[in-house]
Amino acid sequence: MQQKTKEMNTSPTASRRKTSFFENFSQKVTRATGSTPAFIIAFAIVLIWAITGPFFHYSETWQLVINTGTTIITFLMVFLIQKTQNKDSMAIQLKLNELIASHEYSSNRLVNIENISEDELKVIQKFYKQLSEASRKEESLLVSHSIDEAQQKHEWKRKLAAKK
């Protein structure tokens, strides 16, 4: 019984409940500020500020109000949005890693590829460009390539497509 309780506590549903206050706050603020009502409110504030210009004789204080407000909001939003972006990016990478690891013909060397150097990424990119060019010459869409043993699998897939 205790084993099941521990397993249940480590489930994705249980871990969702354990998110920090700041994580929940940043997700909600990011969603809210990316909405149409948030844009309308921001536009209205700028419009009101512009309309009040003549009443304040377009003074430096009048300009300072909008400059200070937008600078502070922008500064804080950068961090909130980056936090949410980092989490989303990590989730996507994990999903892609799962897909790569679970597919029979994919290269497991691509799991966690986001952690290698840019020069190594460029080498792999060149390889995939060559594979892309080779696949364009094929008549069948069933012929595809993987980074490991690409030439051998290419021939196997070509023979398989010919049988169909």
C-alpha cells in the first residue's frame, strides 16, 4: 500500500500540484498578458496617455510617466516570459527525446542533442542536409533516413518500397 502511495505521489498529476508559487504566478501572468484583453488594456493606457498630453503641455513629467511605466513592465515581463519559455522548451525537448528513444529506426544519439556544442550541431545538420538531398531523389515517400547506419537502412527501405 505504501508503494502505491509513493508511486501516486510521483505521477505527473501529483507533480503538477507541487509547482511553486512563482511558477504558477509566471504561467498565469504570461497567459494573461498574451491575451487580447491585455493588449486592449495596454493600448487604452497608451491612448489615454496620448490624449492627456495637451492637458500636461507635453511636459517632461508627462513623458516620464509612460517611459518609466513601460520600462518597469518590460523589465519584469522579460523574466516572467523567459521562465515560462524555459519550462515549455524543456517539456518539448523531453517529448522529442521520448519520441526519438521509442522509435525503432531513429538515432538515439539525438536524445538530449540540445546539450551538445554548436559546432557539433552544425556537423549533424550537414549530415541531415545530405540525407535530405538523397531522399529528394527517391520516388517513394516511404524511404527515409536516420543518422545511424543511414546508407544501410536506405537500401533496406528502398527494397521494402519496391516490394509494395
